[in-house]
Amino acid sequence: MTEFEETYYKFFTGLWYLFRYHYDAKTDEQWQELTDKAEKLVEKYGEITRPLVIDTLELIENNHKNSPK
């Protein structure tokens, strides 16, 4: 695996864990933890990753909006 591939593998793995562990975020504290971790991913892997991170946050948010209350 090249360094380029390894970097993006680690980014997508981090993004998957972000999704997996925060998919059911409901409280303000859970959302704060989620957004803090999301921002750290962007800081670590660069601005080019921001759109994918935002898409993941929107997916989690949509799950919350569409889940039964």
C-alpha cells in the first residue's frame, strides 16, 4: 500500500468509526462530541476531506430526524 493509499484508508476508517459510534446521537453532549471528532478528522487529513465529513454528519442528522420519537 502506498503512503497515499494508507492515508486515505486511515481517513475512511476514521470516518466509518465516526458514523458507527455516533449514528444514534441525540443529546447536545453527543452532538458536541460528534462535531469535535469530525473537525479533528478534517484538521488531520485536510480541507479536501471536509465535504465527505459534512455528508456523514448530514446522514447522521437525517437519521435522527427520521427516527421514531
